[in-house]
Amino acid sequence: MRFTKMQGIGNDYVYVSTFDQPAPADPVAMAIAVSDRHFGIGGDGLIMIQPSDRADARMRMFNADGSEGEMCGNGVRCVAKYIRDHGIVARDRVRIETGRGILTLDLEMSGGRVARVRVDMGTPILDPPAIPTMLPGHPPINAPLTVDGQTFAVTAVSMGNPHAVIYVDDVASFPLEAIGPKIEHHAAFPRRVNVHIVEVSGPEEVQMRTWERGSGITLACGTGACAVCVAGVLTGRTSRRLLAHLPGGDLELEWPDDASPVFMTGPAAEVFSGDWPD
């Protein structure tokens, strides 16, 4: 099976296009196998790029543990780059079908190839049952969540997938490896959750780290950065335009008003291609 390794600020996935080959018979097993960084290709998961009767392409995303996610912000930028660079579409505005719905993406070209992508990520979901979360509040803002005897103030946001945002004084020293999986699997989040710790540098700038549901610590999370932008507005910590510094690079976010979508802009890169044996 032909694959392409791609990454958006270090959030790396193995991409398989089914425009010119059959879909893998068992994408769950394939996601687990190819994601292994020692015995596989290595990545945060598997993303399938498929034909769609509603958009230019359809994205299906599987985490490194084989679980299927609704959405991946860095991944959808790479899907847009793939279909443009590989001649599936010839336009600089594309539409991608995702578990979040159909998203519109504007492509920034350099040397005839996609360099950066601006994504309309849709309106944030703040209704607790739809996030979903059992945390108090509508929406849950600075809601108390106790893990291992520590109580964290959590703001919950969905960007089509669930996020828990926690503000800390120092992201570098926070024990995300220990706390992340416990919050991911906490009973307050019936479908598990992506966990983000955030240090505010200024009203338009933050540092953040992520524990991704089903993948563990990753270098970046695009939907998570969008959730952080929303959480910053809801908690009064940051403005509606935000530069998020993630371990893998930077993302530009904007949430113009409460009723508008969140817009995310960032790079997308192709790393290499190869053949994975059946």
C-alpha cells in the first residue's frame, strides 16, 4: 500500500490516499502498526484521504492506538496540501469532509506547492453534553477536576473533538506524562479527552503542551490550539487573536466573535513516501 508521511508542526501522520488504490481492509490494525516508531513507519496515527461525494476529499483519522478521532487540525491541513500538490484538485480553496463536518481551507502557495493553510475550523461547541463532559458549568469554565489529590481548573471546549484546557505557571515543568492520561480517561469525559496545559505569555501569545487522546504526548494539536484560543477568551486570559507556541512550531488562531468559526493558520509538509506491505 502506497503511503506518504506528512507533518504539521511536528504532528506527524501516515497518509494513505484511496483515490488510486483500495482502502486498507483493517485501518485500525494498520494505524497501530504504522504508528510504531520502532517497528513501523512512525507517527501519531493514520489518516486516510478518500473520495467524497460532498467535498473535494474525505479525511478519516485514526490515533496511534487505533481509535478513530473526529478531527485533526494539523492533519486536515496536510490533507489539503496532498490533494493540491498531487493534482487531485487545482484550486487554492478546497473543502474537506471530516467527522466535524465539511471544512473550507485556503491554501498559501510557494513555488507551485502548498506551504501554509488557513482552515475554517467551525464554531466551537460549548454545550456540556455535546462536548461531551460531566463538568459543571454551561460552558464549563475553570471547573474543578480532582486527579491524584490535586484539583485543576479545567475549561472544556469541543472543536468536533473534546478538549480540556488547564492554565499553569510553567508548561515545561508540569508533569503532563503522569497527569495527561489520568485526565484523558477521567469519568468527567465519557469519550475521553485531549488535555492541554497552557502558559500565558501575553494577551495574544501562549505556550502550550498536549496529551492527545489515543496518542499520548504529541508535538502539536491543531484542534487543541483552537480550543485554547476559545478558552482564553472565555476565561478572560487572552484575546481573540492568538499566537500559540507548541513544541513543534507555531499556529495562528482567531475567533472573531462568539458566533463565528475559529480560524487556524499553519504549515503543512510532506516528509517522504513509500510502500507498506500488506
